Amino acid sequence: MNKQRGFIGAISNYKGGTGKTVTSVSLSAILAIKGKKVLLVDNDPQSDSTRALIQDQSVIENCMYDLLDPDSEKKPNLQDCIYPTIHSNLDILPNISETSGLEIPLSIKFPESNYTLRNQIYDYVTNYYDYILIDCPPTLSVFVSNALYCADFVMIPMMAGSGNSLEGIKGVLELMESVKQGGNPNLKFLKILINKIDKRKSAHKANMANAERRFGKEKIFTSTIPTSSDFETIEAMRKTTIFSYSPGSKGSVAFRKLSVEFLKFFETAKKAEG
Ligand SMILES: Nc1ncnc2c1ncn2[C@@H]1O[C@H](COP(=O)(O)OP(=O)(O)OP(=O)(O)O)[C@@H](O)[C@H]1O
Ligand SMILES: [Mg+2]
């Protein structure tokens, strides 16, 4: 990882609903609150991160669609595809549902289209931001390979109570291997984040033990995210982030703790590079 530039991380799991968007939005927000310059890239046509961080969707004139469309005549500057959010230091590159229609055109141009996102954003965003988090869809599609070809690291949220989300991790790790061999050899598997945990439940404990056995304890963040109805409330009420809605809540505390562990990892990596 190059310490002179910002770090790009893909937040991915092949399995749906594991907390990719909650992690992308909440971790981006707390890093920004701590003074880092952060960009959240919404790489999912479901556009959940976009809805979380941009309340009035009508302001979006340019977005991920325009950057990925292989046949686009509209060629906006990248800066015109990036929007501020309520948290100073946190910007978003939004997405729209129409982007799902680009999956086939992009897949046909395979393998060159794997580099579309990297070619469009890498130089600018790694110069301008400290951290760039890419919220991925629950697929192993061309959108996810675009994110992995662009990224320095991959972080994988898994649901504490779901054995299936362990299978989703396997899918991402296999795709990572092919991306490493295909042209992004420095891509790193950062860690797994255990989400929606209820430590009283034996199924959750068994699943965590299983994850530790399969991937190694050092590949799992010590910080975990508890089940909290605040995340669903924010989504339903169209509020923005856990830090603006309920800064003292257990969800906020958990993401603050995660941010300490996350930043420590990158600060250590920078020091090791001298
Ligand atoms: N720790 C948590 N406690 C309670 N609810 C949560 C928690 N994390 C996520 N959720 C809720 O679970 C649902 C799925 O979370 P999220 O959208 O972050 O998952 P995802 O992996 O991005 O889903 P998808 O695969 O569809 O993109 C959402 O309704 C979200 O509000
Ligand atoms: Mg999502």
C-alpha cells in the first residue's frame, strides 16, 4: 500500500443484507468526523448508500452511471459526479438504479471493462481523499470486479447469525484471487467485520468460532457491531447516519471503536513503509 496516497477499500460480501451499506456509511461518517477526508463510492445500483447520504435525490445530475457507461456521450468531470454530505469531510459518488442496465454491456467488453472504475477515479481520489470506501452490491458481478481492480483492500461484513454469509465471504475471496492474478496483485484482504451480533445467542457464538477457524482470528476485527434497531429506524425515517441521529447509541459506540482499530491498522502500515 502506498502511504503517499489515500487508501481505497471495497466493502463486499456475495451474500445480501450482511451490513455492507451500514458499514460503508457509518465507517465513512466516523472517519470524516475524526478529521479524515473521506469519499464513499456507491457501487451498488440499489443506491442504498446514496439514499442514506443524499436526502434530496433530485440534486443528483451526474453519478456512477455516467462514469461506467461504455457508450456514454455525456462525459462529466469526476468532480461533477461527487457531492457533499451533512458530514463535512465526507463526500459521496452516488449511484442510480439505471446502472444495473450496464452490467451486460460492461460484461461483454470483459476484460478491459474491469478497469473502467479504476481508470475513471483512481488518480484523482487517491490524491484528494485519505480513505475511499466502495459499497458493493451482493454479487460477484462486473461491478464488484471493477471495485476490486480499483481497491487496495477488501473488508467483509458478515452477519453473526448467518452461516450463509460465511459462504458469501468465500465467493469474495475467490474473486479476489482472480483479480490479484489478473492485474491488481497488491489487493489485500483486510478483515471480516461481525455485524448484527447478539452475544447471548449460541448460534452467533458458534458462527463466530466457525469464522475464526476458517479464516483465522487475526482476519476478524475485534470490534463487532451489535444488533440495534437504530439502523433500521434511520433507514425507514430517511435520517442520515447513526452519528447524526443518535451519537451516544450502542451502534455509534461500536463504529467509533471499529474506527480506532481500522485507523490503527493503516497507521501501522504507513509506519512499516517508513
Ligand atoms: N447492526 C445492525 N442492527 C440492526 N439492523 C441492521 C444492522 N446492520 C444492518 N442492519 C439492517 O439490515 C438491513 C441490511 O443491512 P445493509 O443494507 O447494510 O446490508 P447490505 O449488505 O448492504 O445489503 P445488500 O446486500 O442488499 O446491499 C438493513 O435494513 C439495515 O438497516
Ligand atoms: Mg447494500
